[in-house]
Amino acid sequence: MTDKQSQDKQDTPSPATELAHLRQIVFGDAQKGLEQKIEQLG
């Protein structure tokens, strides 16, 4: 895939896909934070 193609893809992302991706990032970080807190408490 060329840079131009990937750039075009980024310009018009599917809203649902973008939302799912953001959700994955946010909840992934939250999960990591929880695990670290549990380790500290334990």
C-alpha cells in the first residue's frame, strides 16, 4: 500500500470503525490502569 492510499483511507474513516478503535484504546488503557492498581494493593 502506498502512502497516498493510506492517506486517503485516513481521510475518510468509517465512523463506526473509528469509534470502536477509540473505545478499544480507552478501555485498553483503563484495563491496564486497573491491573496496576490491583498489583499495588496486593
